[in-house]
Amino acid sequence: MQGYKKLIIDLAEKNENYIQKNIGDYDIYESSLQSRAGSWFFMAHNKEEKKLFIVNESSCFDQFRGQEKKIAGSKVKMVSLNHENAEILREFFPFTAPETIGRQGVSLGLGDRLGLASPGHIDTVRDKNITPVLAQQSIRELDLTERTYEDVLDAASWAVFQENYQDGFGADGDHLKSEEEVNMALDIGFTMITLDGSEHIDNSIEQLDSQQISKKYDDLISQKEAVGELEKMYLGNSFALPGGQQIKFSREQFQKIVLIYFELLNFAEEIYRRTIALLDRDIDFELSIDETATPTSPEAHYFTASELDRRGLQINSLAPRFCGEFQKAIDYIGDLDRFESEFQVHAEIAEEFGYKLSIHSGSDKFSVYPIIGRYTDQRVHVKTAGTNWLEAIWIIAENDPELYRELHKYARNNFAEATQYYHVTTDLDQIPSVEQLSDRELLDLQNNEDARQLIHITYGVILTARKEDGSYLFRDRLYKFWREHEEEYRRALQQHIGRHIEELGLA
């Protein structure tokens, strides 16, 4: 290993004359130094790309696909960071493969829409009692960014190798809605599945009066005998939670809950039996019922959890739809006292059934973070994603104001398209014209909630915009910029995600 380090030091010291002549103008990530089976490995980058370098022939050397060179008497292979090589990397360096996060402890879903954020995320969680889920994307996000699950997982693996992060990370196929989507994520190697049950929740029930609810419930019983059996288990009974809270159901309330959630339970069970239960490896299985118009009452949460347990489905986490609003890019909207009162019960239900409470759209919800930290007792999963994109954009505003102005105007002109995918209450009239703002004033838009939402939800519109000849309007320029400002992006994420961790009481 000493000889390996000396070689790397020699390469670094001769950067201008030696590396440029032999392997290009690459700067080495010293944290990536590794050895396997007689070969030495490191990652390096220039202004255009990152590469994996392997020094000395071995079984490892031969497995990777790349360009070979002879340097200082040693055989060197320059390896592209593609999917084929990422699969080989995960084989030889198991710490670069995702693993399950389990039902205990704190985990953060750190969605990386650009494939650039994981180094900053790793810096933020390193040496903390937090398990990061570095690879986390929904099908919606894949479509909007024109990426694949292979891209998402590979970006995380290369970052983990680059940073020599060996404390474990997860990979979440987020908000999957079909058996086909679940199997796709599992086949690629994802270790967490978030099943989105929103399409199987009947939101219309909340609009019915008592008589209509009773009629619809009776019709359901006539179709499904099992529904009638549920009354014997829940009506007239009281269910004690670990903190002393009691769950009880009135008849109308129970009928509404069954009508809203019964098909969701059938859907979850079908997916679980046909996919998760057949695997020969452990999986973190999360049920998401948050992307719905129906807030999840504590009673509905208890019923759902109890029925999942009774049917033999072991979930690792469950994401309710909390009272108030968890809109993108801004803080919680709603009554904090009510949120705290209900959240305490939600946390006790999760404790009763042994899984984590999962908080979706958790980015920037700083006012509720102390409540979440207080009642989950360091057993919680919090998902963030878009806030990492925002941090990347603010770096542009700081360093290239004219490019930011282009992005901002394009986002504003195409905002309606983005609202097809996200619910926000953005008022474009509250956003100042970027043409009237000085370069310095552009940075103040970070604190304008409407501007934050505008930029947050238009990531797909911006990243996939094309010129008439089919080439990207912004994407190539953006990635070139972010490569050149890699360290700034890393520091911005450390500060911003670090604040999330502090507000949760985990710093």
C-alpha cells in the first residue's frame, strides 16, 4: 500500500508535465485510494469527466472495461463510469453496493436528481448515526430527468467509492405504482421499495354524507364478505398505544376508513406476495399513502397498520398523509399544534407495530422537524430530494447570473407544464422580474417561497429542454458548470442538509 500511495503522490506532484502527457489533466481524489488483488485503484477528474484508474494487472484489472496505457513501467487502465463497470465495481468493492436500512435508527432519503449530490450527502452524514439512502428516485423523476434506475444506482456507487464511504447506504425505488415498476427496481439491485398506494385510495368518500357512506359500505359488504368480519375486530374495541393514547372507532368513522383504504390493503398484499415475499434477499418495504387528497387520521393509520400486520405483511416504514400541507421547497403549511398532537399518535402507532414513520416531501420543513425528532426518538425515515436541485441552482445564481436569468425565465414560461406533476400554491406575481434585479439581489430569491417553488418543480422542464436541432438547451451547459464548481456544491449541501439534521436533533 505504501508503494501505491507513493505512485499516486508522484503522479500528483508531476501533474502538469506527467499526467497531462500520459493520462490527461486529471486531479486525483485521494479518498478513493484502494487496493484489490494486486491492483491499485483511484478515481480522478478533469473539467470534462471522472474516470476510475487501475494500476497493475490482476483479475480485477482484467474485469473492468477501459483504455490501457503504460505509465512509469506500470500498466494502467482508464475506466469509464458506465453501468457495466459499476456492476463490476460493486462485485469487487461490496461497500459500493446498497444494503437494507432496517426498521430501527434514523435514515435519510437523499434523492439525487442530477447524479452529482452524493459526495456532499456523504460528507454531511459521515460519522453520524444516520443511514443515507443515496439512490432514491421515483418513476416520475426518472421520466422528467431522462435518467434510468441504472443511472441512479451507479451514480451513488461511484460516489461511495470516490469518498471511500463504507458505513452503508440504501437504494429506494420511490413511489412505485405497479408490479412491473417494483420488479424493475428489484432486478437492478435496489434494496428499498416504496409502494405508492394513492391510486387505490378512494378520495371521493370524504365528500359523501352519512347516508351515502352507509349505503356504499353495505354494498361493499355484499361484495366482499371479509369486510363484515372487520367490524368484529374493530368496532366496540379500544386499542392502547405505547404512550397511553387510545384508538377507538365510531361506526361512521370506521365505515369511511374501510371504504377509503380497503382496496389499498388488497393492492399492497398482492404486490407483497407476488414480489417481496418471493425474494431470496432482504428488502426494506415501505407503504406510501401520502400522495392523496385524504389526510391520514390516526384511526385510519392504526387500521391500515393493524390490517397489514394481520395479513402478514412486514413493512419497514409507512408514510401517512399528515394534516396540513407538505408542499415542495417550502416550510410546513398548517396548524403546528394540531400537527404535533396528531404526529404524537402517528409515532406511537409506528412504535406499536415496529416500523419507522416515514416523512415524505421532508425538504425544508424546518418548523416541524423538532416535533418529528421529539416523538420518533431517533427511529424515523425522512425523504428529501428537490432541495438538492435547488442548491445546485443557487450556485449558478451566485457564479453565473446571466445563466440563472435564462433558467429562471424559461422556468417561468413553462411553469404550467410542471404543475401537472406537483401540487403547489405558487403565485408567480410575487416573484420579482429577474431583469430588474441586480446580480447580488438574485441570491435573495432563495428566500422567496414562490421563487423556490418555481425553480423546484421545473427541474424536468429545464433539464430536458431542447433546441430545434434536438440538442439540449441547458443540460450540457449546466453539467459543465457543476463539474467546474464541484466543491462549492459539496459545501452547499453540507450546510443545507446539515441544517435538516440539526433541526431533527441529530447533529
